[in-house]
Amino acid sequence: MTDPDCIFCKIVADQIPSQRVRETERVLAFRDINPKAPTHVLVIPKDHHADVAALARRDPNLAAEVLTVAADVADDDGVTETGWRMLANSGRNAGQEVDHVHVHVFGGKPLGPMLSG
């Protein structure tokens, strides 16, 4: 299932270019266009799910695959030993800007505290 208005669905469909770094049959990982760290990759399910709760409830195996691909991205970018952060925002108050579940993988520098202020 896809959402024709969703930017991430358009990336999956190659309607919008992206720098893909890893891909499985059901998951896509690509570099963020506005990176916040040397490693900043978005990992998304190819099917449209609005947020992490929707994905976990509808397809827990796919949710697990998203996490596995995130770990693989950290390995690929060489940040596993020094440490990396995985972040999933869910809802507007959490900062979710695209209503398609996505996990950010950050690494390559000290990332500081989880929350500010």
C-alpha cells in the first residue's frame, strides 16, 4: 500500500531521487538530505504506515526488519563500535514531519543528550 501524496512513498517509487545505502524487498535506507551528523540515514518500510505504532500493530515482522536494517546501516557506515543513535518520532509533538514511519540512524560524532531543554 502506498500514499500518492507521501514524499517517502514517492522516494520508494523512484519519483524523487535519493541516495540509497541499503535496500531489502520491504525496507529502504537512504541518506537524509539535511544531515544532522556524519551518518544520518532514514530507514523506512516500503509500504506506507503512518507511524511506529501503526507499523508495530499491523506488521511486527516488518517493524523488526526496519530495526535490523538500521543496525546494518550502522555497521556499513562504521559507527557500531563508537556508538550510534536510532530515533523514531511518532506524532507532531515528537517532531514527526512526514506521516510515513521512519527511523533516523545517527552516528560519526558525539551526539550529546537525548533531549534538550
